[in-house]
Amino acid sequence: MKDLYPSLSARGKALAANPARIDFDLFMEASQNLYDPVDNPKGAFPLNVAENTLSSPLIKDQLTSIIQKNEMPDWVLYYTGLLGHPDVKTEVARFMEQYLCKCPIPSETIGLSAGASAIIEISSFVLANPGDVVVIPAPSYPMYTKDLGLKSGVERYDLQSHYELQEIGSKAPVQTELLDQTWTALKAKGKCFKILLLTSPDNPTGCRYTEQQLRELADWCMQHQVHLIVNEIYGLSLIDTQAEEVQAEYGEEGKYISFAKIMEEAASDYLHLWYAFSKDFAMSGLRVGVVHSRNEAFITALGNVNVPHLVSNYTQWMLGEMLKDKDFIERYIIENKARLNRSYRLVVDVLKKMELPYIPSRGSLFVWADFSKYLKVDSAQGEENLWVDIYKNTGVLLTPGVGFQHQKKGLFRIVFTAVPLAYLEVAMERIRSYLLER
Ligand SMILES: Cc1ncc(COP(=O)(O)O)c(C=O)c1O
């Protein structure tokens, strides 16, 4: 076969040939033709990328006011701590203690890196050897594959726990019996089950692990010397499951806590937490991810690999100032939640009318819905065709199911925070009327 990229390394060739995400080209196309009720009423709705544009104006105003009212400190221009400026780490730790984790977070147990993606990459680099396996309950965030594997050579194993969405209910997508089976199956293949990775609230399902579920999984992992990482990047993007309009969809809710609480009690080298300000704080472009772990050697090693991923000091400074303003943070969390919930309910109301199954979300920016009754062919190709068909005929770009690794075909993710509520209504109506006619 002709070498298309003779100037590149084997790794470079593979990177040049494979796009970072398969929906990127259509995303760029849709982004250049955005819907506007007056200027572009036939325009498109990119509902595929996990961004919270509902609350970004609140953050923009706050950061603008910080820049206008404060003088930039001198340290912004120089090198600083390998895992962040000490004062900013203190502010981040206090914020996590008070709002996300609700338990003590010593600042030496955290580190900052350029977004959750960088945290994921350096964590797998430091915790696992090439060829080791990260077990992730399916369906899950497609980019984990590259973030975990590209540089550290760690393999992703998608644990299938259900086929139909209705099977999930309020159960966790993974239980210890499944982990036992996976452990044995991987061992038989000579593979090392090194990390169990949970996302809570989950991308794309919106599932949340209860305190009891987390405790059981943490015990199992500590016994087997498997690292348990809980990614709480959507930890403050919560759906109000007790709201009158949706309450009936949720069974009895267990108690939820941050994984940090269990980490505090267990003080184990095998338990870790990831966070980022990208989603809850609508600032994916500012690139701030956080790792929290009580494993001192892990934190030290992360610092020594973090130099290419440091968060710019200017961003750190703005973030630190924003977090100091407790009134703003409290108002923001409440307002953001109200906005998320309005958009969430709009989407599920339409799905109900269309009689499309979905997982009632407990948090995140997504609804994970089953469009399989519209598949012409029940296959990966059939799924891709339906995804493109919906986009070409409605202008609404959903996140394709491929990469999430769910076994059933025809499931797509809807990012309900990607456009304002009024636009979301138009987008959902376009999908409903198109699929109904089809
Ligand atoms: C579960 C999960 N982890 C990590 C990321 C990446 O976050 P960041 O933009 O902070 O790198 C995302 C983004 O969609 C995500 O959904």
C-alpha cells in the first residue's frame, strides 16, 4: 500500500490518517451554518459536542468583571508549581470541599492540568503499563479510548451490562459480579485489569452511582489492587429527579455522595477522582482539569509529567479569583441547574411523545436515546446512515453512537445544553416531524 505520509513516524502516520472524532467534519459544517430565527431560520443545530452554552454568558460576565477590576499579579508571567500555583490549588481545593465533594480536600492531594483530557492521559501514563486494561462500563465517552491509550498504550475494555435501556433503571451499570467475570476473562487472556473507570454522573447515560454502589466497587478494587477512578466532571450538573414533572420516572433513589468521601475514609493508594471546570462551569475552552488522590507517589509522578499540560497562569489566576467569590459560585450553581433542568425536560417531553426509549438522567448535559426503531438496517452502517440522514434532513446533528461502544445499534446522544432553550425546541420539533413522516 502507498505510504501517504512518508515524512512521519509510524505513530504520526496513524494520527494523520485518523480524525480525532468521526463527527468532526459534520460538526464544522453545522457550526458554519448555525440556526438563527431571523438571520438563518433553516440553519443547523450541532447538538453533538458536550458543551454548556446555556450558562456561558454568566461565566463570561464574571470573568470580564474580574479582569476589569483586578490587576494581574506578577506570578502570572513566570513558571509556577508543576501541578498549579499553590494559591490557586488552595482555592480549587476549598471549592471542591464545599460544593463538589463535601469533605476535606487537602490542597497537596490535588493537581491541575490542561482539561480533564490531560488529566486522563497523564493518569493512565503513570498508573498503568502498556497493554494493561482499563475497564469502563459501556456505553461510555468515546474519547477515553485515545486519551487513555494513545500515549500510554493502555487498552480500553467496554463492559457490557445491558442491551435495552430499560434494563438499567436505577441500577449501576456495573456490579461486582460482572467485575469478577471480567477479571477472570482478562486473566485467561494474559491481560492485566489495572483500572476501573467510572463516570458519575455518566456520559452519555446520565446514570449516577449511589454511595452503596461506590462503596462496593471501591472495596472490590482495593481487594484486587485495581485502581478505581471516578470522573466527576459532571458532578454539579444535576437533574432534579424529585421535580413534579419527572419524579415518576425515577425509582427509589439511593443516597449520592462524591467519591471523595469514600477516598477520605479509605485513604487508599488505589482510589482517585477527576474533575474539570469544562462542563459544570461552561468553560471548556479555558482548559482546567483536576486530579485528586491520596496516593502521594501518584501525585508526585503526575507533577513530573505535567509540564507540557500546564494550565496557563492567566487562566489559573482568573479561576482562582472566580472561586474566591462564594456568592457568585452559589448563585451560579443554582442558576445553572435551573437552566439545565428546563432544557432536559423539553427534550424528554418530545422523546416521550415520539415513544422513544431513553435513560432518565440524574446528571450530565445529555439524554441517551434509542432511535433504533428508525433503523433501515440493524448494523453499525445502518446506524451511521440514520445519524447522517437525520442531520441532512433536519439540520440537527446528534452524537453518533459509534465509539460509545453500546452493543445495541441506533442509540444517539443529545446534548441538551448546546443551544438556547428556544432553539432546542425548534431542533426537537424538526426531529419529531421528520421521523414521524419518515
Ligand atoms: C467524561 C468526560 N471526561 C472528560 C472530558 C474532556 O473534558 P475536557 O474538555 O476538560 O478535557 C469530557 C468531555 O466531553 C467528558 O465527557
